Amino acid sequence: MNLDALFNPFQYKGLTLKNRFVMAPMTRAFATDGVPNEQIADYYSRRAAAGVGLILTEGTVINRPASKNMKDIPNFYGEEALANWGKVAKAVHNNGGLIAPQIWHVGNTQAGPWLPEAPLESPDTMTLQDIQATINAFAEAAKNAKALGFDALEIHGAHGYLIDQFFWAETNHRTDEYGGKTLKERSRFALDVVKAIREAVGSDFVIILRLSQWKQQDYTVKLAHTPAELEEWLVPLVEAGVDIFHGSQRRYWEPEFDGSDLNFAGWIKKVTGQPTITVGSVGLSDDFMGVWTGQGAETSKIDELLRRFERGDFDLVAVGRSLLQDPQWVQKVKAGSFDDIKPFEAASVQKLY
């Protein structure tokens, strides 16, 4: 198995990566009261030093009510949090890596006990003023990411969180311009977020958008049931300013539509022509659902990943639990030292190392 293709550089606009491996965003919630610390800087820079092409941080939240569902999820606003995020970016750069924050709003339907009395934000509860303020908060976070020296940014538009709640008919019952019977109509909020971010960061700063069909509320959901629906949904997002799509699946090898073995990222690239990131149990035998019941996962071969990559289905590969367990995963893959890769242990999610 010749892995050289996965270690070729990737370049798009102002972003140049030394290889095709991306650290997937994984919620860790070790930022005390939302402020990242030196331990978090060490956690990301350790993986940068071990050869990861691009670090995507865990979800970091914007300055809006109920934007997170655990108190120690990191903020991407406020003087102290932003100053410390600047230190994280510098630490990653000093270790030869590149880093992009994932910008997030969970769209809470249930607040945590640490939150002040404030209205929860979801498509069905937000006023037009709330929506505009939230769009502005996304743009402000993006502006700060660029100012702090981050190399790109990712918008979290997947997994049943706020932006995804606007996409999904089950969670968006609005009758104004931010609702609608079609997915294209319900994409108005995401489009406005992307446009505002593009205006805030300029034309050359790379914007990644993470999308999924599945939701944490229902793993069987499909927003787009056909390639034509997918194209109708995503092409306007490209026009609004998305550069790279991050197509989230639980298992990257599963086909997205009948009649083709293309996965979600593969279909996104086919219908938009834009670069894509694939993700979903890379290098592991089981998907992440086992984490919640204390299950680990054995290592698995990446022959199928390589076959799809060499076919041109996607441009980048996001690796989550494998890198969480084994910071040297990319180095070991490059060396062909697959027997030295550590199986994933569910207990790793409780640690930061």
C-alpha cells in the first residue's frame, strides 16, 4: 500500500497544508468556565508536532445566550478567552502546524444549570433581532480568528446544532424568510452566516463548513434525498463563500445515495466542485457511538480510504478518535507502522494529553 498521495501538500487560496490529514473537532470541555488554558495549547500543539496537516479545534462558541451545553466548552469571545486562544494558535505554529477554530452555537433546547436566566435559542424561538445578532456574533468570532493568527476557520453546521436546526424541517417551523417547506428555503440562516463571515475575513481566508445528514436527535435523517437535492442545497452556500465542505458521517465507507458507492464528502465534491473533507471512523473498526457506553474500538486498515482518495472523492481526511488516543497516529501511518498504532479506549475522552 503506497500512502504517498496522502502526504502530498494541499493548497487552496491562502491555506497550504503539508499533508491531507486533519484533526477532527472533538468536544473536550476542559476550558475552565470557557477559557482555554496551557493544557489545551499543549494538547493541540502535541499533535501538530506529530505531523497533522491541519488542527480543527473542538467547537468554540459565539457570544450568544445558551450557545453551549457544557460550561467548560471554550468560548470564542471575551478578552481572556481570546487572548488564550492566541496563545494556542502560536503554540501550534511553533510546532510546525496550522490551526482553525470551529465556530459553534449548539441551539440549546435545554440549558445547563450554570447559565444565567436567558432565553434559549432555536429556530422556533428566535426573533428576527435574535437571528441578526447571532449572525453578527458568528462574524465577530470569525474576524477575531483571523486577527489572532488562525489559518482558517470552520463553521459547525452539522449534527443537529443551531445552523443544522434551521436546515431540518423537524426543528424549523418558521413561517418567515428563515423557514420554508424546502431545504433551500430553510438554508437562509446558514447563507447569511456564511456571507457575514466572508465579509468579515476577506476573500482569501479559507472558510470550511461542516455538514451532516444525520442528527444527534435522529441518526437516520437525510436532508437531501438525492444528488439533485444536495446540489440545490449546497451550490448557494458556495456562492455565499464556503471554500471547503466537511462531510460528516459516522462511517466514511458508507455510500450516501443508492446507485453509487460515493460517500457524503464524495457527493459534495461531485455536485459543487469544491474541496471536501471526509470523516467517520477513519482507522477504527467501530463508529463513535460506542464511546457513550464505554466501548473502545480496534484499529483497522485504511486501504478503502486510500482507494477513495486516489479516485478523487475527497481532498482531506479528518481523524478523530485515532488522534485522540494516539497523538503520533499520522507519523505512524507515514512510516507504515500500523502495528504500533494504539486501539481506541473510551476512557480517553476523559483525558487531555
